[in-house]
Amino acid sequence: GFIQGEELQDVQKMLAAVKRGVKPPPCKGKEACDEYCNSPDNMEVCMNFAIEAGFMNEEEKEGAQKMLQAVKKGVNPPACRGKEECDIYCSEDSHIEECMKFAEAAGFMTPEQAEMARKTGGKGPGGCKGKNECEAFCNNPDNQETCFNFGKEHGMIPEADLRQMEQGKQKFQESLNQAPAE
């Protein structure tokens, strides 16, 4: 009765994995294991055990495997844990390059996405962050000019499209100038 709830479930998962022959990380206690597993040198052992013990859902497994790929390439993860903490950490200007390098090496971003994030400082028009926030900002008709100008300034709109838009704008203005006053 010393262990209950989620902690009991975790211990049972861990024991089941050990009984199946899965070797746990060489640490004792949550704090010691957190410290041990935060070192890039030990991540593979810890993540493999967490996967085998069932501590991760499918999405977390996929992310962990991508992180391991980056670590094996010699690119250490940013000094943060979990999506929320890393979103905050990586939104700071001083950490953008570190985060982009890791995200690209891990396959969380394409090289093109990483380059665009570097160009824009990780922020979109109006200071938005992330695809959902920026789409919501740009879908607001009041912000469309801001979004267009942002895309133009950061090379997000192909040159051919810009020329076509400019020609369309000129034709529209010519039509307005030739239209009867009424």
C-alpha cells in the first residue's frame, strides 16, 4: 500500500519490462534517473527502456525515435523537456538556432521550414507562432494585408505570383480610373 495510482501503474510497467529482459537505466529514484536520462549520452538507453516499458504512446514513441536520430548524428536536444516547456524555450531569440538545428536533424522540420523559421526569427506575421496561430491570424480579413506584406518581405510568395498580382492590381486601378463617376 506504499505506492498507489499512476505511480503504481508505472512501477508495474517497469517490473513487467524487466521480467521480459529489458534492461533499465542504471539509476535509482526519479530524480537520479531524470538527471541520468537528461544527458544526451544516456538518452538512447532511457528512451528504449521507456518505449519497451510502455511509458510512451505512439506519438511520443515516434518523437523519441526522431530525437534519437538527431542525437546519433551528434546534435544534442535543446535544454528543455516536453512540448510546452520546449515551445517556451525555443521561442526565445537566443535559442532559435539551437532549436532549429535540432528540429531539422530530428526530422521535425524540413530544411526549408527550418530556413524559413531562421529568416523570420521563428515568428509569423503579427508575431504569431506556429501554424495554427498564424493561420488564425491571417484568416482574419483585418490582417490580410499584414500577412501579404510579411510573405512578400520574407520571400514566401513566388516572384511570378507577385508579378501577376501587381499586374492585376494595375489593371483594376486602370478600370477604376476609366469608370464613370456614378
